[in-house]
Amino acid sequence: MSNLMDKIVSLAKRRGFIYPGSEIYGGLAGTWDYGPLGVELKNNIRKAFWQSIVYERKDVVGFDAAILMNPKVWEASGHVQAFTDPLVECKICHQRLRADQEDEIKDHEKSHKGQKVTWTERKKFNLLVEAKLGVVEDERTKVYLRGEITQGVHVNFKNILDSTRLSIPFGIAQIGKAFRNEITPGNFTFRSREFEQMELQYYVRSEESESKKWYEYWKQQRMDWYVNLGMTRKKLRFRQHEESERAHYARDAWDIEYDSPFGWKEFEGIHNRGDWDLSRHQKHSGVDLTYFDQESNKHYLPWIIETSGGVDRAALFFLIDAYTEESTRSEPGSRSYSEPGSEDSAKRIVLKLHPKLAPYKVAVFPLLANKPDLVQKARSVYQLLTTNYQLLPVAWDDRGNIGKRYYSQDEIGTPYCVTIDFQTLDDDTVTIRDRDTTKQERVKIEELTDILESRLQR
Ligand code: ATP
């Protein structure tokens, strides 16, 4: 892994974003656990997705399907048959790799140094994770943990139509876990065996031109969403799938890719699924899934434009994109708040996360922990801030010196730090310190909540 990835992995563990799954038992490949800060980051990603896709629109509703579904769903959707990746096996060490992952194949060849690597023919391997359901051993039914969250939506298409007043075009959004028997999990959380997806299934009239129009619309919407949440635009690009790499259901497929330390990588796919899913479920279930269009007085199966992103991959790329190392001395106009000569006076690590994504919105510090007046006053400011929903969660820190506390908050992306000092006791003012500029300003406590709230809205 690159140097930057090493730093991200170590920061994630040290500060409580992401830990290896089941670590005390030696781990379980391809699984990750999210710590106190990681869960906030993921929640914030989910919230921002829901806000833009469901709450800010009239044409999209939310949904949450069961992870376990009747196995017929996966036969109908083509996953039992087609959810297979061609694999090749290294004839020297017998490690299997996906035949379409050229970079990993090259890296593997390099790892054998002087030896010439030859590979077996491509073989297919089913990615669906199997489970057994039922209490009596012999009668247990084989089920699958869903390989994508998509199908839960399509099999409920009729239910949702019947219980809402939606008319085409409309969408159904969902966020939830999916599971894949990935052959080569790796690059930290990038490729895991258990991961979370955030998706929109948008149903449109079954016409080429109509589907193209919505396809372009959703491609742009989703790109804008990442950019508006602070991702560096030049590190993002669209890439169209070649016909040979398209999933079995896709009429057209583009990925949003990020220029990561391990190459340009997909973290969201936008697919034109045509009427693949509805027609297959209609055929396999025998239930009429057509939509009745009152204007044209016709029944038809709508086409589906899908946007399918990964919550974990987004979290990882937001972390990578936000990670910054700065020399504190070169900051124009900044105050030096570190002890001269201390190691952190030369460099600070800052996660420049968008305030909407930052795990903590604000941190509150008493200047000195051993002055009861200061601590009591700081506690009251802390209480005040925690009554405002927009500012939650608020961090509290009274350890060490103030410079170290600022650095500690910088490293986890807290946008603002509020310090209660001796002047506070005289005139009820506090300082607000800005994570990105490190500038401090003094404001009245009575105005603090409004000021912070308006800055966090940016
Ligand atoms: P890849 O080619 O990287 O395996 P995919 O094309 O199979 O991905 P999709 O089936 O389109 O991925 O899934 C949609 C999104 O779900 C991906 O863009 C990604 O963000 C997320 N995702 C898919 N597989 C994984 C995984 N193994 N680990 C983490 N996230 C994943």
C-alpha cells in the first residue's frame, strides 16, 4: 500500500474511524468495524444522500427491504447464474485473482520477482454469499445474503405503487448492506465482503430518448453531490463501461471514479437497466408488474435508471480526499499556539472534511483543566451547544495543552473549536478557532450558537 494509504489506515484505527473486523480473533478477511467516529462519518454520508435524493425531491420515496429474500429473487434477477467473475489462478502460488483486474494481476506478477508467472484458464466463481435458514438441520433452506440491495426495491414495485400516489417518472431510494464473496478483498475497505450501498432506482417511460434524458440527468446529479460535499473535482471522472464489462442487466453503464492512491477506482455506478428487472420478476413470479399510464391509457413495464454508490467506498474516498498535512509555520497570518520546539509545531494533520460529514461539528475546551471556574463555564457552553440539534455531536476535551487539543480535533476533521479562557469569565466571550485557516475570533456566548450554525451550513 502507498504511504498515504498507510497513514489513512493508521489514522482510522488510532482515532476510532475503522478497525479490522473481529480483530482480537485474528480478523476475518474483507470485514471492517466502524468505531465511534466512523459511525458518525457513515451516518453523515447516509443523511446527506437521503437529504438530496429523498427529502429535497417530490418524485422519490425511501424504502428498506429485508436482507434475506426468497432465493427465487436471485434466480429471476440473473445473479445465481451471472453473478460470477471469471478468475485466473497463479500457477506458482495458486492464488486466484479476478481476470478483469489488470493492476492486481501485474502486481502479483511483480511479487514473484524473477520467476515468470503463468496463469490458468479463466474460471467462473459465484459471488453470492450463501446462508442456511430454519431450525431443523435437515430441512434448512439455502438462502443468499443479498448481493446488491437493488432487487428488494424491484420486487416491491407494485406494493409501492399501490400504497403511494407516485406516477412515472419516480424513484425509490434505499441504503443497506450487501454481501459478496469477493475473491480478492483489499485496499482497506475498498473491496470488502460485507459493505453498504446507497441506491436510487428511478422508473421512467420505456423509451430510448426518455431513458437517455434521465440517465444524463442522474449522472450529473450524482457527480454534483460528491463535489458539493467537498470532493476535489479534478480527482473525479466518469468512465463508460465497455460492452464486454457491462453487468448482465445494463444497457449502458458509467462509473464515477476517484483518483485514489491505488489508481482510478469506481465508487458509484450509474446504469440504464432497461426493463430487465421488472420483466424478469414479472415472468418468474407470474405477477403483473406493469404500470398503468393514465395519459396514454396503456400498461407498460417502465425502464430503470439506477445510481448505485457504496457508503464504505464513499467514506474511504472522503477520508483520502480530506487528508492533508500542513506545515503550521507557513500558514499566513496564523497564530502559533504550540509550544516552541514541540514536534507538532512543525506539522499538523488536518482532515478537511465538509462540515456536513465531519464526525464532530464543534469541540469545547476550558483553557486550563485545573481551574474550576473555567471548567464550570466551559461545561455550561458545552450544554448550551448540545441543545442545538444542528451542532451535534459536540466534543469535549480538557487534556494537555490547548495546541495539542486543536491538533487532535484537526486530525478528525472537527470544523470549529470553542475555547473558554479567563476573558470569558469577565465578558462572556469565547474564541472560535477555524480548522482550515486556524484563525481565531472572539464572539459573545449569546451569539455563539447562531454563528456556528450558519457556518456549518456552508
Ligand atoms: P467492482 O467492479 O469494484 O467490483 P461493481 O461494478 O461490482 O464494483 P456494483 O455492482 O456496480 O459494483 O455496485 C455498486 C457500488 O457498490 C460500487 O460502486 C461500490 O461503491 C459498492 N461496492 C460494490 N462491491 C463492493 C465491495 N466489494 N466492497 C465495497 N463496496 C462495494
